[in-house]
Amino acid sequence: MLTLALALMVPFSVLAQGAQVAFGGMKQDTSAPVEVTADQLSVNQADGTALYTGNVVIGQGEMRLAAPQVLVVYAEAAGRIDRLEATGGVTLVNGTDAAEAERADYSIDAGTIVMTGNVLLTQGDNALTSELMTVNLDDGTAQMSGRVKSVLQQPQTSVNP
């Protein structure tokens, strides 16, 4: 019984300091084309940005990101996206995993998405919350930090009378 109690305590002590979890179950091809759909688009040639607003959905490979507003920042090299800044309540879906947060910053070259503000990650019936989650698209993992809380569903076992 003591062994079971200790085994159950280990994941929660790790989660209190920060947790590394799988995200999306697959590597993401960050060189794949980025497709953006939205209700409106405003382009600013002076600072090299494009602001998409209204029902914004971004797709790249199997990954989908949705938000009310996304600022696309282009690199010095013409036409190449440097980063995406999604705000106003963001949903990120990759494979069977989904995450929600107030903001997400996607660095294309680094292959990372940093989600901040009331992050909620769902994986099947399990849920994790934190203040910050960094998704590494190159290896399909995520690091959560800032008061991490987990709700892990236990498999149902049948009891024979």
C-alpha cells in the first residue's frame, strides 16, 4: 500500500515544479506551408506585418490554431514568416491533443509555440492546467510551468460480485 501511495505522489511532485508531456503524438513539419483563413486582413508594408481578425484559423500539416486575432510577422527576407502572435483566446489542436490559452506565440524557425494565460491541455479524458506551456513541434513534446495541476482519469475496473 505504501508503494502505491509513493508511486501516486511522484507525478504530482514533478508537476508542481513543471512537467514535460507529449503533445500531438507526432513531429510537426515546420517547413510545411502555413494556411490562414479569416474574416479580415490588414497588411502593413512599413513594418512587415499582416493582421488577421475574425474567426482566424491557421493550418500547418496536421496542426490547427484558432483565435480571434493573429498577427503575422514577416522576416527580413521577403515573404518568409518569422512568427505568429495569436491573441484573444487561442485553441491549438495537434493529433488528438488540444490546448487552450489566452495567447500563443509561434516561432516558425525555432519550431516552438509558447502558450500563456490559463493554459488548459486535454489529452483524452486527462486535463492539465498551468500558466505557461511551451510546445516543441520538432519532437512533439510540451513543457508546462507555473502552478501545474493535473486531473488524471483512472481506468474503470469491473468488480465481480
